[in-house]
Amino acid sequence: MNGIVTLLANRNGASVAFVGIGSTFKELNVQADSGIVVDTDVSTTGGSLYLDGEMSGVNLGMEIAFGHAQVASAQSVLTLDVSTGLITAAGSLTLRAGQGIVIMNDLTNLAVREHFEIDADY
């Protein structure tokens, strides 16, 4: 896809899920009221990747939840944002960005003996 793609799930209780085949965008901005599930690889080829799992700031405790062995990559900046919730991984997780990674809350691995790979300048 060309240009910025924005997924806005702003109704109370609305969430966004990436499942199945990996998703690639030129630039992607995702904002959800009640969390984001990333159960497949998500990447951008020409700009930033912004994931906001708690856009209203009212639904406390929402999360960005990555499945096992997922990759999130951005050509420029990768931002993971939840106001009061968690950013979780169910196993190994790779975060890559060409111009920096911004993590706006705790990043927690729910699996034992799994790793994070974070490359903020690839």
C-alpha cells in the first residue's frame, strides 16, 4: 500500500488484531481503545510503525500483546504505546527500526527462557 495507513478502533472496547499472513505497509498508525494483538509479523517499508493500544487513556490496563516469535519492524521509527497497561510477548520477539524504537511502558516476556531482540538502528 502507498501512503500512511491508519487503523482507528476508537469505540469503547474496540481492539485491533493482526493474525494470519504477515502485514506490510508503507507507513502504519494503529490506535485502539482496548488493545492490540500482533500474532503475525508487521512491518513498514517507507516510514514509521506506531501502535497505541490504549488510545483513550480511560480503559486502564489494556495491552499490546505479541504472539510467539513475532517481528515488528519499521523503516524509520517504531513506537509501542500503552498509557497504563503492558506490552507483552508470548515468546521471542524481534523489534527493528531504522531510526529508533520508542517503548512507552513496560515490555514483558510471558514465556520462560525466550529472548527479545531489539535493533534500533538497522
